[in-house]
Amino acid sequence: MIRDLEPRAKFRAPATEAAIRSCERSLGARLDEDLVALLLETNGVVGEFGLGLIWPIERIAADNITFRTTPDFADLYMPFDPLVFFADDGGGDQFAFVQRDRRKDVFVWDHENDSRTWVAPHLDRYLTWWLDGTITL
């Protein structure tokens, strides 16, 4: 599906179950099942111009931990604990699932105004809409 929408996409070797479980332990929650299935096929997808369509599991863990534990962020932004970032737009905004209520919906976090806006009902639609230009930021 991704290759049909973005022929220049680059795919990585699959993530391991151990790496996914390690990430989930570090975040204190299970990842979206569709995201896990994709990561088991390819540990991240890079689009045109290096765009992080889907981050590798290592970046998912590292970036989410950074956002949750950086002291300065607590003064600047609403809490990041409910979010699991998994991709970015290349300009500072990031795509995320809300982990607390196990929603499949994808939201975008705007780094300039700290808004969290719904963009897609699930991962496949996020990828389709992002790559076909339906999602605009």
C-alpha cells in the first residue's frame, strides 16, 4: 500500500518482537496493534526528502521518553504522557496515537501552539491521507 502511494519510500529491516516489547515497557503501554504489525514488516518507513512516515521502534521509544521527561517541556506544553508519537511532518509537528483510551485515531501535535488535532481514524488512513495530500498542515 505504501509503495503504491509513495514509490520512493524506503523500508527498513523488520523490528524484532523484543524491541517492540522493550519500547512498550519503557512507555508503560502497548502500542497500537496496526503500528506493531507494520513495524514487524518494516522498522520504519522513510518518504521523500527523508520524511519520517513511520519512525523506527528505537526512535518511537527515544522521542516519546524525551518528550515525557524533559523538564522544560512541562512548562511549555500540556502533558505528553497520553500520546505515543510515531511519525513527523518534517517541520516539527508530530503524529501520535492517544494511548490511554486505546483509540486507533491518529492526531497531529502542533509544536507551535501545542494543539492536538484529529487527522485520521486509524493508521492505514493516516498513511493514505498523508501521502495523497488529504492531510495538510
